[in-house]
Amino acid sequence: MPTVKVNSVIFKADTLPVIAGPCVIESRDHSLRMAEAIIEITNRLGLPYIFKSSFDKANRTSFYSFRGPGLEEGLRILADVKSTIGVSVLTDIHLPDQADMIAEVVDVLQVPAFLCRQTDLLTAAARTGKPVNVKKGQFLSPWKINGIIEKIEATGNQKILLTERGTTFGYHSLITDMRAIPIMQGTGYPVIFDATHSAQMPGMGGENTGGLREYIPTLVRAAVAAGCDGLFLEVHDNVVQAKSDAATQWPLDQLEEILTVAKRIFDVIRNHDRTN
């Protein structure tokens, strides 16, 4: 299977890359603190790291929910994180005309799950030449990811990452079918597992999305054992006060523990694969 490189971070190698950070950019200082704290943990564990945070949460449950600082200020903050901490950065793209401006700053453009089939958005992101991480929609089976890949490849861009983030199961719930990981890997592209969004319970938090944070470690262990090529975790130093996805962001003070277990499982799986 091909590798996808994001600067020094290599997917499909013998390491487990981690994409992590606050769900939404809350402030410059908070973003810098979080990036610095997370990279200290990933460096100790020898895990490649990409900082993630969104400048705009365009699909919030309530009109009155905090959305973020917006495109221009958000990109300024991400540029500061990148230069100050020395880390690659990823953020969401919502509209095709945002692509070039975002690509000037970030290292990976991420297409949100609800927008994963939007042709103009996919091709605009891909034409920047930057790696594109597509979150598989909650409404989409893993077998249907090929159409998305074709749209990106049509631009000549083959720097594609695919992310599993759960599938709608009845009302207000998601379920994760771990078969999706090897099924999507069958395309030849790396598959990342989004452990925090997979624990959401959409619509169950009143004006905010609910979730079951206590099951995130179980999902992480299962996904790494299933052979995922990277982990995605939204992480916050004060989950109760988080301005977005408070029910499922993972506590910073518990991050090293969950990643330590994930790395151990990853090493066992990779060693097994090499000897068989």
C-alpha cells in the first residue's frame, strides 16, 4: 500500500501517527498551550503528531453555539502554532473558495463528514496539491468511499487519507463497524480512526451534541487492533468548559495513558503482520 507523507509524518509506516487538538480554536494562547502539551506526550511515546483544530464549526446543533474565530483569524492562529511549536497542522475546509487560502497555511485539508460527497469541495481541496483527509460520512458505507477517491484522483492528487468516524445507528446514536478499516484500506490509502467523534450521540445534548466519552478507550483499542493507520482525537485541557463537543473531547491529562496502550497494541499488530 502507498504511503502518504505530511512533512515528517508518514502514514503506512511502522509508527502510529496521531492527529489531535481542540475541536475548535478557542484562542491563540489555548491553541499554543494544547499543541505544546500534546507534542510533549507524543514525543515521549515516539508517535508522529499533527495538530488539529477548526477555525469554524459550521454544523453546530444550535445557531447560538460558539463556532470559532473564523477563517482569517483562525489561519493566523494555526500559522502561529505551526511556526512556534514546529508541528504540522490540519483544519477543516467548508467551501471551495476557501481552499487556496487554507492551503497557504495548513499541511492537511480536512473534508468534514457531512460534506464528504461534495464534488466541488473535494476537487478544490485536492487541486491545492496538499494532502486531503476525508471523513467518511455517518450516512455512507465503507464500500461507497471509492466515488470520493475518484473525485480527488481526477485532479491528479493522490495524497489521500480516509477517516472512519462511526455510522448512524437509529436515532441519536453512532456505531463503529471495525470492518470499515480494512474495507477502506482496500483502496490502497491509509485509514485513520476518529475515536472521539465515533463516541458522539448526535442530538442527545439538547443544544449541543451528546456523547459517551467513557467508551473512547474501547474504540481506540479496537481500531488499532483492527489495523488502522493513524488515530484522530479531539483533546482539551478542561473538557467541561470546552466550547465545542464537550461531551466527547478527550481530557489532556489522560492522553498519555490512552496513547501508551494504543502504541503497545499497534506494535504487536505490526510485528505480527511482518512475521506472517
